[in-house]
Amino acid sequence: MQQLKVIISGGGTGGHIFPAVAIAKALENKVSDIEILFVGAKGRMEMTKIPAEGYTIEGLWISGLQRRLSVSNLSFPFKLISSMYKASQIIKKFKPDIAIGTGGYASGPLLYMAAKNNIPTLVQEQNSYPGITNKILSKVIDKVCVAYNNMERFFPTQKIIFTGNPIRQDVLQFAIKKQSAIDHFNIDKNKKTVLVIGGSLGARTINQQIDKNIDFFTANNLNLIWQTGISYKDKGASRVKEKKQKGINAYAFIKEMDLAFAAADIIISRAGAIAVSELSYIGKPCILVPSPNVAEDHQTKNAQAVVNKSAALLVKDNEADSKLVNCLKALCENESLQEKLAKNIKQLAVSDAAEKIADEALKLSKK
């Protein structure tokens, strides 16, 4: 069998990059002779994250179209034309057997040009409410791998395959790491642990409420593992230093999310698609606080899809000031609710999504 050549395009956020890398690794596990090339957007996080995973990446000059009137929108048509041309050149030079998109600015031009060049194409849509790029692409690509039901509203029915969202390999093995997690975060093993995930940049609303109510954790005999994100790094660190209490910890970024999940008894998180998929696999009681600053408000829709199955609690971002800590308090005091949420969210888990997507890609590649 001759070498399989695959282009994968996705980036802008970890929610697009993690699935792209997971799919690449699943393909490498299935095919011995394979070459994978990534395509991203210049200046975005994939341009450093992907090479750190050991893959080659090419960059396109592309960015999103702002929803409000903006000077940057004036350059968008030129960026789009430039990216279409560059994508076409990359495709001609690399000669892929298949092109895979996981969302982000660069995946639009790349997947569109691949489809126009009769290369088999597959898109992985993470959210319950897709962005405009994937809606447009669905008209020309071959398959759409989805993580939520009822996606026929957005994509042609015959192209949809339910696969779930890929989960990071280390997270898949979280369950055996409880003691390592206790040691790593230096927490009191006799107390329950609340994990707060504010995203890599920082969720202002969540951070402000944890900061303001830090005494709640000490008063209620709780450990706190608090990922503040970059924007709240200094405030979070100084607040924790003030408390000088074992088990009350703040981190700008938690690289060892498998250990954080292993340590946690209750989780407060944003509701990005990959976060929700990982939380479903983890199977612990969650309070979701969707970010209001995302396209089409898709985090609220992701969260609502879980809440509708009685599998998580939802606190709106604009109500967090009055409701988040009260919701956490009520959950901490209600063991039966904790058990119900954990049981129900676990039923939504899909652990082999990357393998399923890789299989669909190989079917399309005709090799």
C-alpha cells in the first residue's frame, strides 16, 4: 500500500486544535505509512501548538469576519482570496488523499479548495450549533462528523455521521490517577475538591466570583483547584497567597488536566464543545457557565443540550454574580443531586470519537 497523505486544518482555539491532533494520532495508529500536514491561520495558537506536537504546519493569511462594523473587515476579502490561492498551492504541492477540517479560520479556504480539486473531504463539527464556516462547507464536502443529535437542521442528512468529540489521550486515563492528583496539587485527601476551569485566557465572571467568595471554600471545608487563565493570573495568585491554606490553589494554566479531573469532586466550567465532551467522559457533577463571547452563543446551546438531560446545572454568565456560589453551595449540600448529575452526564460520553473519525476518513480516502 502506498503512503497515505492527509491534510488537517483546524485552529484558533484549543477546542479546534485538540480534536485535530487527536484525529492525527488516531490515523497514525491505524496506518503505518502516513504523512500528515497541518494548515492553520498565521498568528494563531495552532502555529506553535501543532509543531510542539511534532507535526509540520503551513499558515494562511486569514482571520474571521467581525460581526460589528470594523476596519479589519475591509481586509477580509483580500485575506480570503490570498488564502484560497495559498490553499490551492499547498494542495497541488502536497497532493493529499484526504482533507480533514476541525473548524477555525483556516479550515474554510483549505477544505473548500480541496473539495473543488476533487479531494475527499471530511469536517468534524464539535458544537451543537455550528459556525457559519462549516455550514457553508457542508454544501461541498463529503462527510460531517458530529457530536450532537438533531444536526439535520444544519447539514445534509446523508452527509452526517455521529462520532462524538475527540478526547485528549491523557484525559482518557484520568481515573487511575487520584493519588497522583492529590500529591500534585497538594490537597487534603479528606476534603471534597472543587475544580474551577476558566479557560486558557480566563473567564472574567467566574474568576471574579471565586475571588470574591474564596472564604466559602475554607468555611465549607473544601479544596479548591482554580485555573484562572492568563488574564486573572496575578489576582488569583495573590488571593490564594493571602489565605495561606493547604488545598486552596490557583494556577494560570493547568497542563495536567487529567490530574485535575482525577482530583475533582465537583467542577465549574465554561461550556466549550470539547470541554463538555471531556466532562461527560469524566462523569462528575458540573456547573456550566457558558461564555457569552462566542459566535452564535454556541456555548449556551452546548450547555442546554446537557442540562436538558438532567446531566449538569447551568448558571448564565450575566447571573453568575447572584447565582454561581449559591448554586455551588446547594450542590455541595445535596449528595443525591451530585450522584444524579454524575450518572446522567456519564451516559453522554463517547470515548472513541477520534478512532471513529479516523475510520470515516480512511473510508473516504479509497486507500
